[in-house]
Amino acid sequence: MEETVNFAKISEYNAFNNQETLHPLVSVVHLDKAEPRQLKRLRYEFYTVFLKQIKCGDLRYGLNNYDYEEGTLIFLAPGQVIGENKEGYYQPQGIALVFHPDLIQGMTLGKTIANYSFFSYAVNEALHLSEQERKIIMDCFAKIEYELQHAIDKHSKQLIVSNIELFLNYCERFYDRQFITRDHANKGILEKFEELLNGYFASEKPYSIGLPSVAYCAEELHLSPNYFGDLIKKETGKSAQEYLQNKIIEVAKNKIFDHNKTVSEIAYELGFKYPQHFNRLFKKRVGVTPNEYRSQ
């Protein structure tokens, strides 16, 4: 098994990057202060956001290598691993915002952090910033740094967490903008999604695999499930699961008019394990049972 450098504490990551620890649960790390280091697999037990300010190839994800242009944000949830062990050294660049889950426990952000789905995006689904957006992000980082350098008082934690939340809310807005500005690429993914489903239902896969899941479709399209789900929602107004169910009903309607097949046979052809589950979904979506629809 490959060796992985694990960071359980913010102070460990600060020391790794020659950074002073001003708060045990949060830090804004200037990576250019770090010594050149060997390429390694790194695991973080806290939320980590990288702002890459120059084009570099020092971040690797899985077996893929990605170059980042100026003004790109990469988000990692606790427990994620980035990089790989290989020969060679590099000089880290950019800024990292790191904060431990304990920082936000009992606060509003602790309850809503799961809503920021981009923490589960793959690294190659990073957020690419405009110059104006980058200035806003840098301003958020500056406010967090100001609070870290300020003498701790009763307002410190609330202000730090509020500024992290503000930063994340801006990132949500900027991702919405990115989905729009990359509309052509997104349309291509929608077309591939439709082709994938058409091919799936025309094959023997429903018998061998069952109903297609959102995770299966995302993997086939080389996207993370969360990014895929958010993209479909932005493009169609429907969740990926709703889109899938609509497709199942569309295929089912075409099959129902083949009177040589029973409703149960059609259910198995679609990938349902139990025909009653098909009947339930069909009635929920169409308003009548498959048999009632057939008799119409």
C-alpha cells in the first residue's frame, strides 16, 4: 500500500508549510512559504480549499494530472486524499484555507456544510475564477486572516466562521456562473446522458444490473455524483433522479403498447426487481397504473 502523509490537526499542516499556528482549528496557509517537497499522497482530516494562483502541475488526483490556471479553487472534504507518491520535488504555490469540523460544531455552518456539494466534486471539476471573483475570494481570506491575527475575544469565533460561510456562499454563486458560462459543454453532457440511457435500456444491462443509478451514470460520464447531479439540476430544473425516472416512464410507455408482454415482464425488462415497484412509480408519475394506461 502506498504511504500517505496524514494531517489530523491544523497545527501539523501549518508546520508542514512553515506557517505559524494562530488558531488550533483554522488557518490561512501561504504555500509559497513551504520548502520544496517531494510529491506525496496527502490526506486531510479537515476541510481544505486551495486557491491556485499560477499554472502548475503539483496537484494530482488519482492517476490523473491537472494543470490549474490562475484563480482556481479546489475543495476537499475531511478524509479526502490528493496527490501520489513519485520521484521529484516541487515548490508549492497559492493559498490554502483549512478549517477543522470542530470549528463549526454547534453553529449554523455546522448544520449546513453538507449543502456545499462542491466539497465532494472531483479535483478536475474545480472552480475557475474571473479576476473580479478572485479579488472577492482574496478579500474573504484577508478578513479571516485579520481575525486570526486579532487578539481573541468573544466575537472571534463567530466572525471567523461567518467569513468562512460568506466565502462558501460566494463559491456557490461562482459555481452557478460557471455552469452557465460552460453551457455548451454542459449540453454535451446532457446529450451523452441521454445516449447513455438509450443504450442502457436497449441492452441487457437492466437484467444484469437493474435500474441505472445516478452514481452509475455519473461514473460512466467521468463525473463525480455531486457535480453530475448539480449540473443536471442547473440545466433541466430536475434532479438527476427525477430525470432518470422520467426516462424510465418514457421507455415504459412505449413498451406498454406491446400487448404480447405482461406488465410484470415490462417491469423486469426495465430493471425493476419487483413489478409492484414499477406499478407504484408509474402511477405516481402518470396518475394511472400501467394496465389502466394500456387500456386507454
